[in-house]
Amino acid sequence: MSRDAENREQFRPEGHENEHFLLTTVVGSYPKPKWLNRANDLAEDPDSKFTQEHLHEAHDDACRVITREHERSGLDTVVDGEMRREEMVEYFAHRIPGYEFNGPVKVWGHNYFDKPSVVGEVEYDEPWLVDEFEFTSDVASKPVKVPITGPYTLASWSFNEHYDSEADLAYALADLVNEEIEKLVEAGATYIQIDEPALATTPDDHAIVGECLERIVAGISDEVRIGLHVCYGDYSRIYPELNDYPIDEFDVELCNGGYEQIDVFTDPEFEPDLALGVLDVHTTEVETVEEIKENIKQGLKVVPPEKLTVSPDCGVKLLPREVAYQKTENMVKAAREVEAELDAGEIDLDAPVPQAD
């Protein structure tokens, strides 16, 4: 039960040179400038004279730089690279009454995660992202996409010490996400992405995510594009059930796996738009334009061109910044070349597409 996926046309750039239009975007995170990492360190140093005001200015400057870097790459929609965020759960938990932090926990190897605890009723106190969206919109000349960590992941990656079940916590958080989206839409947002990486590891909970999404989109205009990003996993365990999700776009991480799972989405017919990952974010090797064009064509196995969005597999924050930029720029060039070839009738949409190497 996809929403009004025709809302993608609002993102077609004015004077777009091709008749076909493949929406190009990014998932969210982007490498931070090295000086911003230094600024974050100084802000946490009790002996430093670097104040929170200084850090706020540094975040603003970084958001300007990365937003304009995205625009320079040619992307149709941009984000600020999540320059103000460190971790996708912590960032929101700090802004939601009902959460508290009791120190980091070991998650794998020598890695630690400051896993929060829900100790009371979660509440919507004040907007989480509106100021950031308005700042980025003022900087950008292109539409701004807003990534939000989804309620299922916020619940799953927290200690639940208050609600009867994790599902109950997720539903309560979904209502808060709905309130936040309402505020963002009032501020002018037209493209929202819900990030649910936890679903990749617990796909049997797809019905819980579906109920969360119903709550998230309640009362939200169909003109607002709602995307769902789920990281790499066994997608056959959530398909075709995801066709019932009230979303405009489903964003998948398939490039990393050589598109071995692309056929999962071909039967039954895929209903929302497909946001296809065409860049492997786990390697520093920069894909050529020709390689990315072949990856884009994998998406045409599933949806027609007017329902295909092109993006990296996931966030690119762990890549060197110059590599992330080169990959993104090549992705946009590849999308424009595929559009031109579609216009010229050089791509047979009925012909079988070879499996990626």
C-alpha cells in the first residue's frame, strides 16, 4: 500500500536536460571534515577554552561545507551529512524525555556503544531537527532530505525498563516521530527518510515496523515523500510484506552483495518506488561511471525508470571524504547518462539484465 509516489516529480531540477528522471540522493551520513572532529574533541576537554558556542559555530560551518559539496556533485536532493550527529540512536535519545544514559556497553570486539535506557514514558518535548532543517534549507539551493532514526531501531537498540514490551515502546516512539514530521513539514520539509537498520537483523518483526509506519504517516500529506531505508539483510524475509507499508520509497543495500537478492523484489510486483544502492560504501575503490550504470540497470529489473531512485548503499561516513565525493559525483554522472540512453531508446527495458559481478 504505497503512498502517492508521484510526489517524486517535485524533485526534478528545473531545466533538467533529459525527459527521463532518475532521482539521485544520499542515505544521510557523510565523512566529517577533520577539523570538525578536532572541534568535537576540544569541546569535550574540560581543560580547553573551546566552548559549546564555538562547537555550534563549527557544526554550522561543516553543514555549509557538506551541503554545498553535495550540490557540487550534482545530487538532486541533499542533506547536511549529519554533521551534528555522532550515533543514530544516541542523538535522538538525548532529545526524548524518558531516556537516560548510564555509560557505554560493549557491543562487539573492542567497540562500545552508549546504549540508552528507557526509564519512563517517552514524550515529545521540543523539535529534534527543525532548526537543523531550516539551517540547511537556507544554505541549499536544492531540496533537502531529512533522515530520522526510526522508532523500531530506537526501541530495539535501547534498554527497555518501562514499557511492557519492545513493541509498545516502538509504537510510543512512532507517535513522537509523527509529531516531529508534522513540525518538519510545517517548516517546509518535503522528503523524509526513516532509517530502520534494526529490521535487517530481526526481520520477523516486520509487522511491528509496519504498524510504526502507519503511526508515523498519520495525517501527513501525500505530497511529502516518505522513504524507508533498511540496511543489508535477508530481504526475502520482509518481502512482499513491505508492499503493505505506507511509504513512497524503499531504500535497499544491494550493491555490497552484488545484487544477488535483486530478484527477490520481482515477484510479486514491487509497489513503492525503489531507491537502489549503486555504490558500495564498504570499499574505498571508486566505481567508474560505466560500472555504476550497470548497477542502475539492476534496478530496472524491478521498477520502471519513473519509479527508480539512485543512491549509495548506505551512509558514507566511514569513507575518506575525497572518496565519498568521487563516488557520489560518478553516481550522478551515471544516472544522467542512463537517462539519456533511455531517452534515445538505447536501453531495452524488456531485455534481461546480466547479474552484476
